[in-house]
Amino acid sequence: MCQGTKGCQHPEKLKGEMKDCSPEKIAECHPEVKAGEHPCEEKKKE
């Protein structure tokens, strides 16, 4: 997972950690993505 603003596509809107972004904030920053997805965060590899 990204830490801080590294990897954030909208660092000027980020307050805190990307993992703390609410669904509403994600929709505001990324209106083109499906609900529940956050393009700034890397998927965990298993």
C-alpha cells in the first residue's frame, strides 16, 4: 500500500493517508472508477 502522498493522483486533496479515504472522497477524486475501487492504492499481491 502506498504511504503518505506517494502514488496519490490528487495529493492536493489528500488529508491523512490514502487508506483513510472515504468512498465519497474517492468518488470526488476519481468519478470515473467503480464504487469501492481506489486507483491510487496498489492491490495487495498474494
